[in-house]
Amino acid sequence: MDVDTVYRPGQQLTVHWTVKPGTDPAAKPLQVELAARLTGPYAGVDDLKDAATSAAQPAAGVVTFEAPLVRPSGASDERPVSLISIAEDASPGYYNLITSVQQGEESALGASVVRVAPRTRA
């Protein structure tokens, strides 16, 4: 994903994942689940960050676009991706892109800010 890209309603956001093979080739690999979702819109980055750190319910009008879970095989040549479809009627603003990796009992989260511009007229 190019963090400087401005997306528009109807486009797809692609998250590219990097596969790191385990250090012990004889060990049975744990199943890995890769998830990505986009939540918003927010009027500004500060509003997005405030919402991300708040335990409150999402504000009215906030929607989530989610990619299907990806379960890579672990092959060293594998290049998994998550595709998030931004709805045709998505409102412009700032969206929180949340990525997560779940492997066994361990998990890791990441977040980025994505901007969605108003839909252009054809």
C-alpha cells in the first residue's frame, strides 16, 4: 500500500504482506491469519486518533470496509495481499487502516491513516 495515495469511492486498497519463513524448517508452522480493515470517515487525523484511542462506541456515520481474512501457506515465494473495497457511496475523509497478524496465541497490530477524496463525476 502506498500511504501517500488518495483513494476514491469505488476503488480498492491493496495491502501487501511480507512472508517470513520460520527459523526451524522441521517445525510445523502455526496457522497465520492476516486481517485488514478501513474505518472512517473522520474529519481530520486528530479526530481519527482520538477515536482510535477511545473505548467509546464508533461515532454516527462511521463505517468499516473489511478485507477477507488471508491465510498464507508460509511458502517463501508467497506474496499475500488483502484487498479492501471502498464502497461506491463512501464519504470523503480520513480512514483508519488497521492491519493485524494472528499466529497461534500471538498477535500484532498496525495502523495507518488513509485519505478518501470525494467521488469524481464521470
